[in-house]
Amino acid sequence: MHYVSIMLLMGRGNSRIPALPGCHSEGESMEEALENIRDAIKGGVAVLNERACRRQGSKVIEVSL
């Protein structure tokens, strides 16, 4: 799966993922910010999946892209 990352370079690397509200990260460089945002995406998606699984009557089905 691919996500669009918005990068801001103002002395440091800042990144956010518009498709995942609240998913943002930073680093000392663009490379470090990209590495950190990958971890933030994994964590954000895991939280969304956990919340969805708690809904009454929901069933978990894995889909690969």
C-alpha cells in the first residue's frame, strides 16, 4: 500500500500523511523523517485496525494489496 507523505524542510525534516489524521513525524534530515514516518504509518494503521475490531458485530478479514 502506498501513502502520500507531505515533507517540509525547515532545517529539519517534517512529514505528515494526509490520509491518516494525526500521523506525522520529524527527523534531523529528510531521510530520518521518512524512516520515522514509516513507523508512524505502521502504528497509525495498527490503531485504526484495533479500533475497527472492537466494533460489535465486526469481522476481521485481511486483504493484501
